[in-house]
Amino acid sequence: MPELHCSSAAPAPQGARVTENVYLCGDGKYRWVYEMPILKNPTIFLLVWKIFFFIILGIFVVSSVFDAVEWSNEIGERLLSNLKIFGYFILGMTVIVVISMLVYAAIMGGKYVVVFEMDENGVNHKQLPKQAKKAQAIGAITALVGLASGNFSTAGAGMLSAARTEMYSEFARVRKVKACPRRHLIKVNQRLYKNQVYADPADFDFVLNFIRAHVPNR
């Protein structure tokens, strides 16, 4: 058996090496460990930023519709005022997300470590157990802060992150596969369910081609 590669944060899977970090294990599943430097790869930052952006955008649209009905004679001025407020919220949100990412990176030791399992039926994104416990704690704190402040969207996001430590995508239900090589990212998207698969450059093409070959609806 070839020498197994060992990650600094997690042991490599046991099996036959297919690429530098991907192994075919005895149960027929491909497994690999990926370590993402949180502050060097913008994927997590962009994901969190987009979530809050669309929440704020939704509030802006709803408030603008109400203003259009109630202040039809002053709609231009009201819309401009709402745009300024929207801009301030986006700026403030960006600052908060940056600070949150710095704190998150410090708690997680600077890296997001995940184990992937993949076979002909689908791919599973599973956070390393030790990191999963930390992520659950962070999510629980976020939920409590959101409830205490009356921000139910933040509370909901916190509860969701506290509950989920892995994500499985069934290839038969996947509608879109998008590769982002610079970020070592493969987006595996269903209609209401999105998964993010990471792979080092040496493994990226193999993982991407395998997923594409087994997604009938891409």
C-alpha cells in the first residue's frame, strides 16, 4: 500500500491513493481531507456577506414598496433616502462580517478543516469533529445574541449553523455544477440546497470530472 499523506489537523483516509490527497477506500468511497486558510480564501466571507446582503436587500425592497404606496408624491426623495440608509447598512454589515471572520479564524485555529466522502451517488461535506463542536458553539452564541437583540434572521442563521456540521448532495438531484479553481471550490447546487466541495489543485480536476460525470441534470 502506498504511503498515506497525513494532514496536520486530521489523519488521511485509509485506502489506495488516486491523486495526491484523494483515496479510494475499501467501502468504494473516495475520501480526502481539505484544509482551507480562512483568511486567505474568501469563500466563507463571501457566503456570509451574501446571506446578510440579501436579508438587508429584502428589507429595503419591502420598505420602498410601502413608501411608494404611502408617499406617492414624494417617492423620489423617499427612495433616495432609503438608498442612503441601505448603503450605510451594507457598510456596517461588511465591517461586522470582517470582524466576525477574524474572530472565527482565531477560534478555529486559522483553518477550516473538512473531510469529503464521494461515490457514484453523491458527495458528503463533513466538518472535522473538533471543529464541528467549535462551530456549534459559535452558532449557539450567534442564535442567543440574535434572540436577545430581536434580530430573528441572525438567530435563525445561528441556529442553522449550530445544527449542521455536514452536508450531503445526491448527484441525481443536482442541477448545476460550477468550478472555481482559484478558490479550490466546486459548487454543487440543487434547487434549494447548495453544497461547497473543496479540493487542492492536485486533486481538483479528478474531483470535478467525477462529479460532472455522475450528475445527469447538470
